[in-house]
Amino acid sequence: MNRQEFEEAARRYREEMFRLYAARQFNPPPAPQQPAPPVPPKPPLPPSPPRNPHVPHHPPVRPPMMPQRPPLTPPPPFAALPALSDRQEQPAETESPQESTTPENAPPEDIAYLPENPPQEPDGSGTDDAGAVKPDASGGILVHVRTARGAEPVPGAAVVITQEQNGEQILISVQTTNECGDVPEVSVPAPPSTADQQYPAYYVYDISVSAEGFYREHSKDVPVFEGVVSVQSFDLIPLPAGHDDPYTGSRTHYNNLPGI
């Protein structure tokens, strides 16, 4: 083999090697697939217990089936309207004459409610249509009895409510405080309210509170308005040791309001 034949064989060998290398790069061999892990078999179901022959067997109740609706039938086609020439002319209905609602034809009792004559509202003078004086309204009085500057209640205290009429004290109510030192609300007469906000109408009452071991206390001229609850709080002072006269150190509170 001469040199020319050797070079030709070497060239073909290189070309064949390059062709094999290129084919391997573009078409890589498939990766080997791993086998899937085996699926463990399911455990068998436990056998059902034998049925007791003495207990009646009831098959499962199936829910009732909904009734099937009948198929919808298409509505009948509309009938053709008759021609205008085939229609019969009907006489027009005559309207019955209505009575006029003018003030001239209105009954006498309706004239008072027309815009020209509106109903008169009461002027609040304290009298009704017959001229009689209206009865008094009512208010309320609520009393709290405490000691030690309001820290402790005083149960069993006597609460007396009076009112001065014609120079005499008229007894209105006598109550006893409960365990909380309170008495239920006492309803008392009160004058009807007026439009005067500077000098409103009210009645005055006197409240006296006494309890064993405490000084007696009074509250003079307690105002009571219509529909309003007057709250009065008393802070009793204990008697000193060896002293049993509740009237010597009694206290009196005065309520100063306009007109008193």
C-alpha cells in the first residue's frame, strides 16, 4: 500500500468516525426504565357475622322516586283577528254623572276639615272641651340610703315622704329600705307640664330617713315634675359610742329651685 492509498483510507476512517459521533449526539440511546414497585394486595374483608334468625330482617328502604311530569303540550295557535269591516260597532258606554265634591255640595260635617277651616288644636290651658280642669299628672321619687360616703348600704331604714298642704304635713308614703339600701319607686302626684322652660310646674315633697345607730336626715322641698323620677341619695352618719339620740346631730338638706 502506497502513501496515497494510506491517506485515502485514513480519510474515510475519519469521516466514518465523525458520522458515528454526530449520529450519537443527535439520537442518544433511551434511558433504561425502572420497573414499577409492586402494589401490595388489599387485605380481605372480615366475614359478616351470622344473622340472628329470631330478629326479623328488613331490607333497606329506597327513597321514593319523583313522579315524572307529563310532557308539555304546545299552546294552540292564535286565532286570526277579524277584519275591520267584519267587526260590529258597539255603542259607547255612557258614564253616570258623579256628584261634585265642591264645598258647596259637601255635607256640613266635612266643611270643618277643608283647608279653609282646619281643625283647632288645644291650647294646653289645662281644661278640656267641657271646661273641666284636667286631673294632675304623676311623677316619681326614688330613695337610696348609704353610709361611709356611699360605700355601704343601710338596710332596714325608714323612709317617710310627706307634703305640706294648707300648713299641715300630709303623709304620702312610708317605706323600708331593702338589703341594697333602696326603696321601690314611689309614684306621687305632679302638675301637668307647661311650655315655660324657665319656670316649669312642679310639686315639692319632704323626705325623712331614720335608721338605728345613725343620725336622722331630712330633705326639704324635693321637686317632682310630670313623668320625671326624682332620685334622692342619703349618706347617714353613725352615732358615736354611748350616744343614742338620733335627733341631736340630725341634718337637713334644702333644695333651692325657682318659686320655692
